Amino acid sequence: MSEMPAAGRADITVGNAVDGKLGLGDLRMDPAVLAHQAVLAEEGGNPQLAENFLRAAELAIIDDEQVMALYEALRPHRSTAAELEELRTSLVANGASRCAALVEQAADAYARRGLLR
């Protein structure tokens, strides 16, 4: 399918989704669109939402399996401090510094609350 963002594609329809004619790649958010949404959220006085959009923009360029591994690793009692540090380092290496900072914050909170494995 085309490289055009989903918002501009005529083939993105409920019918095509139901018929299985669309894959995950067809529905992936464009990082530039997410970054633009972050600007709008910031201008609208919602810095937390803006930060969420910026983290989403980072995740949009990461492989789906890595995103699911990140989700699983951040569940309570699923990771050790060392595993979360390894994940943080990997995210930094992949250009996802905001997501890496979130993992670091989670690791600190999990350590304080006894939620590490």
C-alpha cells in the first residue's frame, strides 16, 4: 500500500478492515502527525498529553514486537531492575529517549513499592 499517512488514504475503511484487507502497517500512526498533535496539546495547555504524544511518536518507529515487550516489561513483578535498565538503554539506542525516561521512572517507583521481580 501507499506511503501516504492513514488520514489521507481512501482505502482505509471499516469494510476493508472487516474484510482483512488492511494490516497493522496500514494503520500505524505517522510520527510526524503525533508530534504535531503534541504541539497542539501543548498550545492547548495540556503538557501531559503533549508528552504522551511525543512518547507515542517514538514508539511509532519501533518494531511492534519491541513495543509489546516494553508493555510486558512494565507490568508489576515482570522485570528486575537490571532488565529495566537494559530496556532503558535499548530505548536510548533506538532514539526513544522519552520512553527510556519513562522506564527509568517506572524502575525507581517499582523499587520503592516492591514491584520488581
